[in-house]
Amino acid sequence: MISLYYLLFSMLFFTLITGAILIQIFKKQLVISARTMDYFGIDEEKIKREKKQRRKTTPHFTLLKKMSDQGKYFVGQRMPTSKKKELEQRLREAGYPLNMSPIDFRFLQILIGLIIMIGMYTLVGNGDTGFLSSIFLAGVVSVLGMYFPSFYLSVIIKKRRQEILKSMPDFFDMVNLSIEAGMGLDASLLKVCKQSKGALSEEFLQTLEDMKLGKSRREAFSDLRSRVPVHQFQSIITSLIQADLLGVGMAKVIRSLTERIREQRTQLAREQAMKAPVKMVFPMLLFIFPSMFIVLLGPLVIYLLETI
């Protein structure tokens, strides 16, 4: 035991001595490298691209890529155009998670369904259940698994709409301050979008990009209104389009719009507060009232049972 401790201590001591010697030898190069990295920073995007390129060169990744491309082509050929448009609209409302196209999303659904079906059949098929029962159970679970991405996409859309509603007052307040400071509407939107991150900034950046590509402000704002199906936001964009057509000052329009947004949020909060008592009835009936009855009437029931 003593020799083992001595060996470990000797190895640790030798490692520390070797490291200290190497640091002293390459001290100048380490200092230069550290100062260079502090000044120029780390190009993380370049590192990610290099890692991704190295993964793409592996034979397994190439085979999987070919199989997925063939599967997407097969799905795209048999997917109706109306379904593509509908799924494209939902993905647009969700902000294109993972940069997926409608075909990629449908292929992901089918892939998840197949994996769940194979896994469930592997688990259930080894038991006493019959072949048809195992296939039926695996099929039902796989169908539920296929619709899980669609359900999750609906959750993302709902969260994104709530985020847009929540960030609207502060966003348009900053735009109004920039306009009153002497900037134009486009420059104010660009400045605010760069300073604040979120779904609303992404949508306005896309609108400004469309205007750079040749669309008029009215067309770009109309596309923005169709992309974000939020009633309050659509009414604001409609007011901005009308103000731009009539030549009304944008500062006054946006100031009145922000006041209206805050009033609507106050009314929405009051509406939710009025709905709270109705929503609390069912949890009280299921969880609170039974416990209260047990506490209040339990001793009486025990007393009656003992006396009778």
C-alpha cells in the first residue's frame, strides 16, 4: 500500500514538474495566443462549420444523409399541395423551428411514428399478447407519437403569439422615442430590432429585408400582418399602413397605438381575473371540498359508528 501511494505521488509530482517546465518554455507563445484570442475573439461559427464539415465527410453520415434525402423526396411527392401550404403557414407562425420546411416536418413525424411503432412492438410482442394485438397497440401508440410534433408546434405558436403581445408596448415605445428624436420609421425599426431580441424583432427585420429587396412599405407591412395572426398586432399594422397612405405623422400614430395597446392589456388582465373564480370551481370540487368534508365530518362519522 505504501509503495502504491509512493508511485501515485511520484507520478503526480512528475506531471506537475513537466507541466511547469513546458509552461516556462512556451510562456511567450501562450501569452501571445491569449492576448490574440482576447483581442480578436473566438470564431465559434467557423469552429462549428469545421465540425459539421468533418461529420459530413464520415461514411455513416453520408449514408444517413442519402437515406433521409430519399425519404424526404418520397414524402414530398405524396404530400398534397394544400397540406404543404397549411403546414408552411404554421411553421411560419412558429418562427421556422430548426429551419424546417413542411416536407422536413412531415418526414420527422413519419420517422417518429416508425421508431415508436418498432419500439412498442419489440416491447409488447415478446409477451403473451397475440400478433394482431401487438400490431394494433403499436400502431395506436405510433399514431399518437406522430401527432406529438404537431401538438408541440401548436404550443410554440401559442408561446410566440404571447411573446409578441407582451413585447408590443415596449417595442413601439422605443420606436416612438426614436422617431421623436428625428429618425425615420425604417431607421427606428432597424435600431430597435437590433437592440431588442425576440419574435417581434425578427418579424420586423424580415419586413425591412423585404423592403430592401424592392417591396414597398405597404406591401411589406401587409405581408407582416398576414404572417402574424394576432388581432391586436394586425390592427396596429393596419393603422400604420393607413397613416403611411394618408401622410399622418408616425410619432402621433404610434403614441396613440401604444396607449391603446396598454389599455387592451389592462382589459385582458381584468378579463382573466374575472374568469379565475369560474376556473377555480372544478379544482375546489375535486380536491379541496373532499378534504374539508373529511376533516369536518370525519370525527362525527367515527363517533356515530362507535355509538351504533
